Amino acid sequence: MQCDDGTLLGHGAKDVTIINIDTLESTVSAVSGWHCPVCAECEFDDGEGQRYSEALSALRKLADKQRANELRAIRKKLGLRQADAGKLFGGGVSAFSDYECGKKTDKSTVLLLKLLGKHPELLREVQGV
């Protein structure tokens, strides 16, 4: 078996790291499959894809929870109620609750809120005051 660039894959069990989900990472130990020594991609043996997928799902849940907690802390730092944040960022009164429960993620809203968390003096400008 070969990788996309023609590198021969080696068969065996290696630890595979899931990286860069909101700067979190996790390692799935001893993943059996065909591993590329150059790009670290793996073509999983039967059942190994499920193990990897479960680890990825768990990491995403953790990242969602951490992001939700961060957004809640920033909103409170800015002195906004959830209803105020919902009006400011769109979606109405209950929409911001979805961000803080990890049910909703809109990249532009998250980025803007993080920016306001670092520069709270910009809040009045964003509010159009």
C-alpha cells in the first residue's frame, strides 16, 4: 500500500494523535493499520476506525464544553445578559444560551466575542452606541 505521494505504508500498531481541536489533543494508543511514515496518516484495520472516531467525538465534546465556558465568562466580563448577547450577535433571546450550552457554534460570533473579551472597550462600538 502507498500514500498519496507514493510513500510505502507500513503495517502495524502505532499511537495516533488527534490534534488541534481548539488546541486540545488526544492520543489513541496502538492503532492497528497501514501507517505512513511521512504524513502520519493511517488506513485503519477493521474496528480501529470506530475507536478513533469515539476518541475524536470525546475530544470534540470537551472542546465544545471549554468553548461554551469561555464564551459565558466573556459575556459576563462584558456585563451582558444572555438576552443582550442574543440581540447583539443575532438569533434572539434564547440563541446565546445555545452557545453557552455548547449546542451552537458560529465561527464569526465566537471570534468576535473573543476579540471583545480581549478588548472590552470595543463593545460600545459594536453595539452602535
